[in-house]
Amino acid sequence: MDPQIAAWLLDPADSASSFPALMTKHGLALGLHLPPGKLSSVITSLSLLYSLMMNLHSSLLTRGLGELFSSLELSMVPVLAAMESHRIHVDKDALKRTSELLGERLKQLEQEAHQTAGQRFLVSSSVQLRQILFEKLRLQERCEGRKLPRTVLTQQQSTSESVLLQLQDLHPLPRIILEYRQVRKVKSTFVDGILSCMNKTSLFCTWNQTSTVSGRLSAKRPNFQALPRLPVRIARKPDVEGEAVEMVTVQPRSMFSPQVGWTFLAADFCQVELRLLAHLSSDPELLRVFQDPSADVFAMLASQWNGVPVAHVSPQHREQAKRVVYSVVYGAGRGRLSRILGLSAEQAALFMDSFSQTYKEVQRFIQRTVQQCQSQGYVLSLMGRQRILPHIQSPDCALRKQAERQAVNFVVQGSAADLCKMAMIRIHSQLSSSPGLTARLIAQIHDELLFEVEDSQLMDFAVLVKTTMESLQHVECLGIHLKVPLKVAVTSGKSWGVMSELRLPAAPLHPAP
């Protein structure tokens, strides 16, 4: 029994990281004090730890979290231990070459920024950039009535990405700063960050079970979940003046490769949050869409909004539709959506209204979730995970609206986290009970699981993974019966950056026991 996990389930917004921290938070309420005499500190600590755990366990049972604690979260411990024990191979030389390339580009961008601004300044400094943009160039005066956001604490002009995007057509400097920040993040976080974690040609990742309020896992050294899925294109200026600018593609994921004779296999829950939304809202239109295994609701919406056949919907329009859907569900306003999509606020509002009109029960689900949270003070995920939201009744409108968004966000994302963890546990159990299977789970990227599989076992294991994950539509032991099927896409490759679809034979789905 793990008191840190127990305390986190009881209060996911406040994850104590050590025994002393847990004692500080729970000790006084428990009446735990050091006993008199000369007992050793070890025995005393164990006694206190036992009492603390018993009290936490009692609280879990009282709150209805006992089953989630024992069947899901405690079962995750050996899964994560196995993941952390697996070495992941990385191309160190390619990383070093990429780091040097990005370093050169950063120097070029610094020079361009200085020339464009007409003076030298620290490009990474928000204070100095603010002085250039708003005091020297006075770009805010050329925004034609648009009010630029200010910083929360000091109420100064913001130099955030959304502001720079609004200013980039008024002057070359904002565009240069945007590229500088992108290159700097890729270099520091995704290239140099991975290099710093490496031991010769490989690394081990650390997985944290109790660091998010939604129940999702997080990773560090390196943060696998932050590595961009799509390659980043960087402009490289030629050494000889007059030659064309070279576009260099940087894909940090391509630096990761399996050992010889093995292949990466990725299994991804498709549109899992939207499928959960269909189940939770019981919206007839959404339910109908997902009864067709080949349906792509984002492509269908993009088809309606842009007046083109589904087959002709571009990836950009599909991504636009996806952003609209999740903006409605998670409470992003039309202003934020317009900045994300680069549209006018009126266009963004039209898209949001179109979705709400098509799927009316979704809006009712959002209202129902907020009302339930207001009446009971917390919300529940599919498997009973809880989040208390003390500001749901706050007289402060900003705090209350934030709590309302968090309530809906938690119900959907927390349920997706539950499903993904259950999939990891089921597959780990099958691997442990099958000596012939040598596959290893090496990473979890939100709704996607990444395995390293022997080439000779690839197809059989892929079928096992896909069948196991899709069977979670029905989990009898937890009383879960989703109204929509789960769909899992399986890809494979000799590099994590180059994965292709793996076509599998159709397998009959049986409800999980």
C-alpha cells in the first residue's frame, strides 16, 4: 500500500512528494506524535507510516476510492517499474549534429533581430523585447482598435506568442522572435535535454504517477510526452551570399530507435476523448457517427464547414475542426480560438455555434457537469476518480469560470487516463503470464502506448495489443459499458520518428472479464 498514491487520490491537486510532507499535511489531524522512550527512529517512523496509511485507507473507503486505489493505481506500480527498467537507444551523434545546427540558427536569428530592431538587445529577455516592440517601435498603436493582452501581475504589454502572432504582419521583428523561441525550445528541451539524460548510447526515463490532477502520467529525464509528433522545419541560411535558403527538418523522435532485431510498435486510442464525450453526453448524433468504425468526426465536421467532400478534407482543415470541438468542450472562448486558428472572432464563433447546434446534448452535458460540481463540490471520472473544485461557487467570476472549465476537462480527460492505465495493466499482465512474449512497454504518450517488440513477434503482439485496448469498451469488474466502440490505430517502425500503419487481420472482440 502506497500512502503517496492514496493521498494523491484524495487530493489530486496537492501531491505530497515525501513522507515528511505527508506527515505535515495529515499528521496533526491523525494525532500522531512521537512516543516517549528510546525507540529507534526507524521503528518510530514505521509505526507512524503504518498509522498514516491506515487512516488514508479509511478515507479512501469513505470517499468511494478504495476500488480505484487497489485495482488501478496500485496495479500501475509494477508497470511503471518495468518501464523505468528498460533502456531506450538514442542516436547520440545525430543529436549532437542537430544541436550544433540549431545553435548556428539561433546565432543567425539573433543577428537578424538586432538588424531589424536597429540595436543590440538580449533576444531571450521579455523586458528588453517589450521596450523594443512597444516603446521604440510602438507597434501597439498600429493594431487598429485591437486590444493586446497584458501580463497578469504587472499589467504590462505582453510579449507572449499570441501577441507576437498578432504583430507579425506589422513588423519583421515579431516573426523573427517567434522562430527564435521555437528553435531555442527545440534545442534546449528536445535535443540538449535528451543529451543531458543519456548514458553513452541510451537512456532511462522516469515516470511520475502522482503529478497531475487528471490522473495522467508524466515523464521526466526526458519528458517523452512533450517530444513533438510532427517534424519542425528550420530555415538555414547559406554560407555563400546569393544561394537559396535551405530548409532543414528536425525530428527529435527520429533519434530514438529499437535494438537490432526489434521494432517499435505504437498503439493509439483514436479520438478517445471525443468517444468518451459521446458516451457521457449520450448525444445521438455523436453516437451515430461512432457506430461507423471508419468514421472520422473531425473530417466530417471540416467537410460540413468548408463545403467539400470528406475525402477532400485537408489535414489543416481537420486539425481546425478538432480545435473547435475541444475549444467548445473545454470552455475556450471565441477570442482564444480565433488566435489559435488565425481566424476572426466572428468566424470562430460561427464554427463553435455550428458544433453546438449539431451536437446539442454535448452542451447539456457540460451544463449538467457544472451543476453537479456546484451541488457536491467535486466531479468524477469514468472509474470514480475525484477532483474537488473549491472555487466552483466562488463569487469571483474568473475563479468560478476556471473551476467550471476544470470540471468538464477532468471528467473527460480523467476518464481517458483511466482507460489508458487499464490498458497498460492488462497488457503488462499478459506479458508477465506469457514467457514466450518478450515485448516491452517503454513509454506512454497520453492516449498512446509505445512498445519495443521482437521482429518475429510483431504481428501477433500487435493483434493482442489492439484487441486488449479495444475490449475496454466493456470492463465488467468495474461496471463500465461504453455506448461507443473504442478504436485503436497501430503503427510500427525502426525509428520512432518514422512509423507507418500496420494492417492487422480482423480479430473478434470479447468483453474483458
